[in-house]
Amino acid sequence: MLKVRFLASLPPPTPSSFHAMVAPPWSFPTSIQQNEKVEEDALLGSSYSRDREEMSKDVVNVAKDDEEMSRDKVDVTKEETLNLDYEDDKEKQESARASRVRMQLFKKMQPTAEEWKKCWPVGIKLDENNTDKGWLNVYGYHDQEKGHGGYAVILRNSLVCPLIAKTCFSKQHGSQLFQVLKGLEAGLQLALKYGFVRLTVGCNSQKAIDLLGSSSFQEAGTCYPFSRRHQEKISGFCKICTKTRLVIREKSLSILIPVIENLKNEQAKFRMTGFQLTKVPRDENKAARHLARLAERIEVEESKEIQPADFVSPLPEFLYNDAFGCDTRYSIFLLSQTLTN
């Protein structure tokens, strides 16, 4: 289209110019034209050389332009990078400043260890209409060399005061994941027993969280791909999904499935909006870890429920540090409740 417009804009050709236009570009010059060309080149220099020189000048100029453009681009990129770095640093500084302010407020409102211990409930009552928020800490372990393991669970109220605890020591089932799942099962049963349906649960195994929160546990025939046979399911649990996503051996899976089924049934009894399962940092789970190791030392196969009045040092100190140390999930929750009230 552009070519047609260009040709239309040209003046009508004269006969001589028309022949010059339509002459084939590959026609050779006559001998007279060749002699004239030689004389011209001798006097003024080779036109080819001149063209090459002009082309080289153009290349140099283009290179200079490209260099200037790239330099400008680099400068702009550096400036943008500096701006982004500055924005990131600014956000980090604001976040750090907000964290310091939050901790200063929290330190002003937090009780001392002795004051907090005086607030511990004396005994725990069964309450089916309980609307209080509960906290559940679970710690599970397994010692491969010694061939035993165990778990401990601690239930707290909304003010993170301990209500009840339970421990278990076992010489069976060589898996830390199994012990964590058994601890979660015991903890959920404990919470339901005392009427806590709004519960935040924390444990020391990310794999347990993935196992309970993922889509691996499904009704038979509902997982992708749909062509999987019914035999690849065990009680609604997809073996393929579990082995590929969570890297669990089939031998271990047969032991874990009954526990997972019970956990799913217990989990369904909680209000969907009031149940959270997270991994707790080790620094916020020292009390449950201490209880689990204490049961290991005295080799209590299945302990009864432990009341807070029976807690001995250093367990109360661990409980206090777990609740009020730095930016814990408890301290953030307590501060948010205080500010909203």
C-alpha cells in the first residue's frame, strides 16, 4: 500500500526518464562509460572507497548513538533499581518501626510471671456452650537410635493460661510424623471434651499440616486424574497423592491412615471458621517439648491429664516465655485484642 502511494506521488515520466526507470539494474555499462568511470575514480578517488568511508562513518555514528542510548538505559536502570531498593528499605524500616511500637505497647500491658501465674484457672470445667478461644500446642518426637518416641499437648484459654496437659511415651511406631499425629488426635479430643470449638492448633511438623490440610485425603474416585483405580484408594485416602506430594512410604501410610481418619473426624467437629492449624517455631513450643521429654525420662506409657497445679519448675517459666516472649503468635493476638477493646 505504501509502495502504491509512493509511485502515485511521482510526476508522470518523460520518455527518456521512463526508459531509464525500466532499464534492468544488471545491464553492463558501455566502454565509453567505463573509461569515464576510470577517469572519475582517478581524479576523485574510488566511489566504492568513498561509499565505504561514508558507511564506516555512519556505523561509527550509530555505534556512538547506541553507546549513549545504552549508557542512558543503564543510568535509568540504576536509578530505577536504586528507587526500588529505597522503597524496599523504606518498607522494611516501617515494618521494623511498627514491630518496635507493637512490642513497646505489649511490654507495658504484659503481666509479670508471678502475676500471670495467679490468673491460672483452678481446675477446668466441662462447658458445652463454651465460646472462648483455645490454644493447643503439640510436640511429637521419635528417637531412632533408642527406638521410642512420644508427644505432649497443652491446652490454653484465650489469655494463654494453661488449662490442661497430656503426655505419652511409646516404644512403638518409629516415626516422628506418627507421634505428632497422635498428639494432634489427643489434643483435639481434649479440646472437644472441654467445649473448645474455636481452636488454634500449633505443632512441630509441617508434613502433618500438609497431610491434614491438603487434598490428599479425599473420597475415593474424586482425585485427579479420574482414571485412577478404586484399588489405589485406602479408606478414601489416595496412596498416589500421598506418596508423590508428601513422600510417605506405603508401609508407613498403612499405619498412619487410621490416625488420619480419626483426626479428620475430630477436625470436622470444629467450626470451620474457628479452626487453624499452623507450625509453631521451636522457641514458642518449649513447654510442650519439655513435657514430652519429661515423660521420656520417666517412661510413662500413657499419662493421665495433668492439671496446672501439678506443673513444676521449669515448666511454668517455659509456659510464660512461650506466651509473652517477643513476637509470638500469642503476644500478637493478645495485643490485637487489647487494642480493639
